Amino acid sequence: MRVAFIPNMGKKNILSVLETAVKLCKDYKMDVYLPEDEEVKEIAKLIHVSSDHILPKPELFKHVDMALSFGGDGTIIHLARQIFSYNVPICGVNLGELGFLNQIEINQLECHLQRIYKGDYNIEKRNHLHAYIERADGTITELEPIINEVCITKYEPARMARINLSINNHHTQMYPADGLIISSATGSTGYNLSAGGPIMTPDNRSIIVTPLAPHLIQGVSMVLKESDTLQITMPEREPELHICIDGSFDYTFTNKDVLHVKSNPVYCQFVRFKDQHFFSTLFKKLSSRRDELL
């Protein structure tokens, strides 16, 4: 079995974790590959990965059977965006705080790598979203793949936006709100959760629409079908709005444009161990954060 290690080199103790993981993989007859990244290449010799196992990412993703992300949720989201079109499953090793999307904690590394070697896991196919802006002149601006959510707000903080939402090209309502979150089930435990939206199991392929601080009594979340399409515009009094994807990619669209959001027909593939139960794991992690803050 060939596995790619995709590490966040900014994480504490990352070198010792990678060294341990490489040794375990070799014990289980799994070949380890690294991306051709300057920061990662520097540590290849230290963790005993040969130079011929360092490949540029497009070639790397075509070559491996699984990718292991070492970091937090941001690391695994970034990897998912890059790798989904190659149909390579992802397994996350949690080096972050909560790590909702990661399947392996540090103290489970040995036993879970052995389970991967034995094939003792399932592949969970998760929906994510695709968006593009239809400009006034008819041109199309393709946006980055949306693993968690797309958020529409004003650029200025604490300013009310007016956002028109249509579903399947039928006007639904105009939201006077701080913003609007359109989320996948994977993203339901992200910004959507903080805004009071519903939690969905990752294999649920619904689209969630949650307003941010709505100035409406009916400002509740909606759960839509995977086949639904969304069109977002703004009234004339709004000159432009800000779009942010997964907290990382920013765009502007104007009152002459239309933002289109729909499900991507190609799924992200995540490893899920058979004894892992989504809600019990989720609330255990949320409880640990609560205790940390008290």
C-alpha cells in the first residue's frame, strides 16, 4: 500500500510524529511518499523517506492509495480541496485542538495505522459544493471548491447586508442579516454550528442555509436536497458583497452579478473506522473544549 503524508509543518512536535508514523508504516509494509514541497523535502532524510518517494502533488495524488493529513481541520480541508478529483481517500491525524474532521488521535497512531494496513476501515463519500459568479457581461468566475461553507457578508464588520436567495431559480426571500452561510454536511460543525445551524452526519448530502444574526423572525436554517441549486443576488441598494470560502478564499460580487452554488458531483472520500460514531465523538470533543474554557 502506498500512502502520502501531507503534514502541517507548523504544528508542535510534527517531526517526531512523522518519524514515528514512517517507522510504523514500514513495519506494516506501507510505502510512504511526501509532496515535493521545500519545507517538507528538508525533513525527508530526518524521517527516513528516500528522495525517489518525493513527488509533485498532481503526480503524488495519482500514485498513492491513501493520503494522511497531519494537522488540524484546516490541513485536512486544504488537502480535500486538492485531492478529491483523484478519488484518493483521506485520513486525518489530529495535531490540532478539536479536529472534528480527523480520524486518528496521536495516542491511536499505532493501532489505527495497523487497521489501515489490514483494511479495517470504511470509505465515507462526502458531498461538497461548487460555486461560480455569473458576471453582468456574461463571463463566469469559477470559485474554489467548497469543503465546509461559503459565507456572504459585507466587507465592513457589524454592518447589515441585504441578500436575495433563490432556490432552483425561484425567489425565496431577502435576508437583512449580518450574512448568509451555505454549508455542506461536512461544514455543519464549522461556522454553521457557531451560527446556530443544524448538525448533519458527514455522509448526509444536504445543503444547509443558515443566516447570520438575521433581522427577521423567520431567520431559521433550511436544509435542502443535494440536487437543489442556489442563486444569490442583492438589491440595488447593496453595491457589492464579500464572499469567503472555507475561511481562506475571498471574492467580491456586485448587484449586477449572480452567485450560483450547487453540489459538486464528485465526492470527497474520507476514511472512517468502523467503531467511530459521529455524534458521540463530536459531543465528546465539544465537551472537552467547554471544560478547557471554564
